[in-house]
Amino acid sequence: MSAYSFSRIVPVLALLALAACATPPRHINNVCAVFDQRDGFIGDWRSAAERTERKYGVPVPVLMATVRKESGFKGNAKPPRTKLLGFIPWKHQSSAYGYSQALDGTWNQYRTETGNFAARRNSFADAIDFVGWYHGKTADTLGVAKNDTYNLYLAYYLGWNGYRQGAWRSKPGIVKYARETDTMARNYAGQLQNCE
């Protein structure tokens, strides 16, 4: 292959890689299928999740269920836009972005505290590391067990102060999200036992 041909193929491969990363896995309720679809391609999702578990002590099923609930494994996920005059798309409801739906301020805190200044919210490896870091801090500062998906998710969704103040008590929708995330983590844990 000539250098000219190679230089024309590289940009095409880069575009294909970006398109594959932007497309969420097809079977997001089966963690084995998620890993099968993403491992060995552009970044190894299972390895990233296992590395995060070793680093922060938060189990892979908890990490993956959190990302599943937050973004549906969409790297470019954003909250819906508000409407100007009731019908004109306007600003996003928050600065949440990426796989982890991390807010700007919390993402900046993560990058500062971990020294991972090049981290991107649309990188799965960076986002899963963020989730592990956040859940780890929740466990250390609020005394929540690292395998307690329900309470970890409440703190993730509400923030540490909101969790500390019991803000979920007046928000049944958030309690429902936390229960769903806990159920998903339990399902993922069972599925992981049967992954090849």
C-alpha cells in the first residue's frame, strides 16, 4: 500500500471509529452484550470498568448501572432543552454531558483532584472513572457502602449536599430512578457471572 493510499484510509477509519463511539450499544440491559459490542474495538469497556473497580472499590455492576441510567451508554448525551415562549428550543436544563452526565463543576473537581486534566466526558474510560471517583467519595464522606447502588445513585443524582439533606424524601421520581438503578445493578451482577 502506498503512503498516499494509507493517508486517505486513516481519516476514513477515524470517522468510522467516532461513529461507532457515538452509537450506543444495542442491548443496554445486558452487560455482557454491552461489553461484547464495545470490547476490543475503540477502547475496552470491560477493562475500563474493572480498572475503575480496582481503583475505587466500587463494583462493576454498580458502575455500569449508573452509566446505563444516566445516559443509556450514549457518549454525547445531554439533558433536554428548555423552551423559549413554550416552543422555541433554548438552553439545556443543566451542564450535564456525556456517559456519566457529569456537571461542569463536578467534572472540573474530578479532573483537579485526580490530575486527569485531559479527561473527556464523551470518553467511556474517563466517564466510568469519574463515576467510580464520585461513588468512592460518597462512600468515604457519607458512609454509604460501595455496593449500595440505591444510596450511591441518590447521592449521584442529588449531589452530596442534597443527599445529606435527604432531598429525595420529597422527590418520588428520584427514588424510583434509584430503585431502577439498583435493580439494574443486581441484574448486571447476575449476568456478569455468565459472561465469557
